Amino acid sequence: MVRRHFFLIAAGAVLLLMVVLGGLKLATGGEAKGKGAGGAGGRAANVAQVVVVSRPFADRISVLGVAKGRQSVTITSDTAELVTAVHFRDGQAVSRGQILVTLKATEQDAGVAEAQARENQAERAYARWKTLADKGIAPRATAEQYLAELETARASTGAARARKGDRVIRAPFAGVVGLSDIAPGALISPGSPIVSLDDLGLIRVDFDVPDRYLGVLRPGSPIVATPDAYPDQTFTGRIAQVDTRIDTATRAITARAEFSNSGGSIKPGMMMRVNVSHGQRDALAVPESAIQYVGDQAFVFVITPRGEGSVARKVLVTPGASEGGFVELREGVKVGDKLVADGLNRLQDGQQVRLPGKGGPQGKGGPDGKGGAPKGKN
């Protein structure tokens, strides 16, 4: 019985000791955390700084448009017939009037031969009766009747040749053909697509903008577009035309831009991000890395002095336009404010920060730590 009570007392003592040690650990850990988060004597975070400066921004209208060729068409047939020959290769550049596909024309060849024979017969008959009429042997009316028959025969020959011509499909304009599965022996029906044809020398992009920008859209004005397929490339063109009507449902108007496509980089159907510049203004700006986004809100860390050191204060800002790696700040800061340049996810509001030594570089933007390009330069 004594041994049993001894073990119970020993177990209780061990449990009490563990509770006391755990409480001490929590207390010391919380104190250290409070000091590390910016308390006096806590460990400061090493940061680089940038200075809020005024920088020029271009006012732009940014919209989406779809590229299309200056002329684009899908070649089809107006009759049901067998293909006898294909005269193009996929992706080949063709000239206007070049033969693309030849269809079976046995019946049409026979029709042309028959019409030509009737025309020849009518021509001989007319020549004979005209000679007799000129000599006064036959009535002039009879010669005129045979002339009408000759003209009818000639018209029939022309119609037969036209029906034969329908069996030869030509390119309506110069361009580049796309991919096709048509091969000799294939049976095509009216309206069946044979191949696409696009004039890619000049690309058109139609885009819609709100009607309040109507005064900005002037034919001939320069315009810049970036394809989604080539985000690092920009293409410069001009506004060719503005529609004559505004959509009453969307209050938008359609404009058409034209871009040179000598290299063939832009393909019809490609999504294009169109930017129309309409002025320039100066605004407060900082590098993109100095802004932290949480949901739909944006924050910066403003470096403020405290005693002999500095702390980072989290400040709500209102971002604006973005250009060249810089973001416009409309509210929340002023010119000359010093901000933490990057690594914002490692900071807490009010945490102590340590800046590089005096005389050294202060931030990423340049030796003066201002983080912005000289005023007036992009």
C-alpha cells in the first residue's frame, strides 16, 4: 500500500513540473516574438528602400480585339462534282486568278463543243444569206434573221464556256491558303469548304470602346497592339476607320485598326490587346515589388523613424495605371515617402527594419534609392 501511494505522489510531482516548465516556455517565447515584431530591442529586418517619386504615365485605352486579314474568304464550290486536280499546297502563297482546284467537266466539254458547232453553222448560214442580200438576190430581212440566229448561237457558246469555267476554281485575290483535306477524287457539294484564303500583308483589328472616348478615335492616329501569343512583342499601326453608329445597348463604338504584317507573325483570329494613347500626365509611382495585394486591397510599408531606428508601417494605397514596371499610386502616400522595396510578405505592421549603411545604395531603383526613372523618361 505504501509503494502504491509513493508512485502516485511521484507521478503528480512530475506532472506539476511539466506544467511549470511549459508555462515558462510560453512566456519567454511570447516575449521574444513581441520583440522580434518590432518591440524595443527586438531583432530588426534588413530591407532595401525606394522613395516615392513623380513619374510620367501615358493615358491609354486598353481593349481586346481579334485580328483578321485585309481580305479573308473560304473557297467553296457552287456545284456538286468530283475533284480531278488540286493545284496548291497547304500554306502556299497564291496570286489572284491562280487555279486552285479543277473539277470534272466531261459534260461541260461536250456542251462547249456542241455550242461551238452550232455557232459555226450559224456563221456560215449568215455569211451566205448576207452575200445574197448584198447582191439583191435574197431579201435583207432573211439575212437579218440569220444574223439573229448567229448571235444566239454565240451566246449559247458563251454560256457553255461559263459552265465549264465553273469547274475551275480560282483564287479571287492574292493571299495565303490554309490547310485543306481536298484531294483528287473527292466529291464536293455546293458550299462545302475547300480551303481558306487570307491576305496577310495587312492585318485588321476591330475593337469596341465606350462612346465617351469617341473624340480620341481619329482615323490615322497611331495605335499599338500586343498579341496574347507574343506578349513580348508590340505592333504599331494606325486607326483606319471608326464606325458610323454607336451600339445603343452597350454604348460602345467599333473602330478598325490596321497593322503591317510583312513577317506574317499575326494570324487571323489571334487575340490582340490594343492600346490607344490619348495624353500623358505625371503621377506618384513606385516599383511593382513595393506593393502588396491582399484580396482587392493594396498596401505598402512606409519606413518611419522611431527613436534611433526605423519601423515599417503598413499603409493602404489606391493603385492606378501600370507602366514599365512601375505602378501609379493615387492615394495613401506622398512624394518623398520611403517604402520597403520588396520582401513584404516577411514583414509585419510596426516591425523594426534596418536599412543599408549611409552612403550605400538605398534601393533597387538606383544609387539614390528613389526607385524611379528620371522625370520625363520612360
